[in-house]
Amino acid sequence: MKTRFVLINTSHAGNVGAAARAMKTMGFDDLVLVAPRWANVLRREETIQRASGALDVLNNARIVATLDEALDGISHLCATAMTPRDFGPPTAAPRAHFEALLKSELLRHETLAQEAKTPLNAAGDTAADPSAASQAGVAFLFGSERFGMTNEDVYRCHVALSIPTNPGFGSLNLGAAIQVIAYEWRQALGGFAVQDATPPRALADAAQVAGMLGHWEQALTSIGFLDPAAPKKLMPRLNQLFNRAQLSPEEIHILRGVAKAMIETAQAKR
């Protein structure tokens, strides 16, 4: 589903860069600025710095004079308005609205696909093209930092998204608000897999664990903790403990080093 972020009358260049960064982290790249304060905002140093590498989003961004120009190809408009209004579209939390929106789009797609199987629809007209469903687009509108969105811009939207916040302090800067909306929308679309910060851990094999246990048996005997004549179930219990720990080869080396130090210390005291 086509996704566009529209910033209206943005006054701080840094927020444009922050918007580009927030969008790219969630895999979006369609940014449109409506009458920003700075005509060269996409090239300002503060914008580039705050983008933190999302230069492709800035390079693809468009600057237009009116909101109408920013909404070409868009079928669903989402205002982001925290200030209550006496009149306008319904207010919804992003997560709940996105779930309902995607369900509606899926139903529409299925309906168009079903109609396409029949040469004529109920009215006798040619059936609709099912590919039309994939052409739907959603736009997230963000107003100026000082005044938010105007009533006129909110009124033309299908929903006013309100990010659930602390009732006593709901202040979000523009970059943060865009990041939250971008994240929630990406999650609704399926999200990205979590990437491991570290490579998968190799596990020690049974022979390495057995060798380490034999070393520890010697060490525990040398310090008098284990009586070879009455070992009871000490070593099997340690075996189970180390199995649960799922030791790596490096950890086996550490434990064998501890056992070696125990034996050497015991021998030095004799």
C-alpha cells in the first residue's frame, strides 16, 4: 500500500531531517513538504545532520505549494491532531485504526477479485479491475511545530490519529511523532524481523563437556570437596547443571582454567 508522509508548514529544518531518519528506519521513503519555512530546507546543514544518513529520503523528497499537490494518488488521509475539535473526523489510536484499515483494504481486494471473475457486474457494467486495490494510498499529515494542523486540513481527513500518551503530559516533538506513526504502520504491514546484535553462539560438544567435568572432578577432589570413596551424585548433578547452561567452547576453557587453578593452589599448600 502506497505510504506518504506529508509535513505541512514545517518551520525547523532539523525536524525534516529527523522525519527522513524516522521514515527510513521503518522502510518508507515518500516524503512531501508543503510550503516549508525554508525553500532550501532539504539542503540545509541541520537537515542533513539530523537525517543521520537517510539522504536518499531527502533526495527523493518533494516540496509543493499546496496540500492538494501533496495528495496525488492518495485515497486515505490520516491527520495527526492532539488538540480536540468540535467537528471533524473520528479520533483513533494508530494501532487500532491501522488494523481496521488493512482489514477494509483486504475485503475490498477480495471483492474486486470476485467481481473480476464475472464478465458483467450486477449493474451490467464491466467488472472492476482487481489490481485497483493495490493502488490505494495512505498519507500521514503532520502540521507545523507551533500550531499543528489547521481545522481545514483536519476536516478533509478520514481519521485524526491520536498517539496514546501520559494524560498529564502528551507533548511529542515532530520527529518523535513521525517515528511512532511510522513504527505502528510498519508493524501493521507485517514489520521487520529482529536482527541479532551478536552472531549465533556456538555450543560445546559432549566430548568437551565430558573433558571439562573430568577436570573438575580432579579439582574438587584436590580441594577436599569431593570424596572419591563416596561421590554420591555430585558429578551427575554438575553434568546436568552444565547441560542446562548450554556452554560455549570459550566457557569450557574458562571453567577448565578455574579447575586448573584449584588443583595448583591445592598442590602449593601441601
